[in-house]
Amino acid sequence: MKVWRFARSGYGWFVVFIDEIGCVSIQSDYGDYAYRWSSFGDDIRTFLMECDQSYLIDKFTSGWPQVSKGEKSIQRMKESILDERRQAYLSKEKARDLYDAVPEYLDDGFRLNDITDDELAYWITSGDYGLLVCEKELGQIRAFFEKCWPDILKQMKESI
């Protein structure tokens, strides 16, 4: 089995192992990432060089936990309450009570039990509202793609 190794030392270091069956393993100053592609054409290196950065980030972060976003969740809760009221799913009084119970501020990374109003917490979780906005924290992998990926691409191109 063929395995290619690409590396750089010093600040912003990385070591990347890619094998011919589609396994990619990355260790770097900006985090460790891995993924295995089962379908990539004739050469995994060519495939990786042609991939969009957002696609690769999605693959390398699959399974990562998502962090709740306070401000975005508050906005979504308020919009949903107003929408439910407009559609007459909530009475005027019920909508007002729920809207007033929405916290003014929630830290990113908050938990549902940080919402102290039991009725609001129940409304958020009962049904398919998806009111809590959760996102992956991608700052580290974005830095990896900005600082390391161009050099990796250059080394891959030279290896073909």
C-alpha cells in the first residue's frame, strides 16, 4: 500500500499521512483531523486538491459536538413565538408569556437548564421547533486551512 507523508516543522507545523485507499490523517499546530473517503476517483491526492475547503471542513469535523449559540437561539425563539402567534397556534396571552420568558442574554455554550422558565423550556423541547441554534466551533480548523493547507496542496502537487 502506498502512503504519502507531507510535513512542515516549526510554528504552524503539520504532519499529514495519506494512503492510496483514501485515509487521511492530519496532526498539526491547529488540531488533529482524520477522514476516510471510499470514493475519490483514481488518486486521493488529486481528489483532495480539487475539493472545496468547506466540503473538507465538513468531512474532517463530522461527529464534532455542536455548541449552542446564545444570541442566535434567543432570536430564533422570539421569531418562532411570533410566527406561532401569527398562525394562531398560540393565543395572544400565551405568546406574550412565552416571549416575556425568553432570556435577554445567553452565553454561547448554554444548556437548556439555563432557561429558568419551565414553560418556555417545555415549549422549546416539545415538538420539532429546533429553536436552539447549535454550531460547530470551527476557528481552529479554519486556521489550519488558512495557514497549513496551501503548503500541503503544494507538496501533494509535487508528489504526483
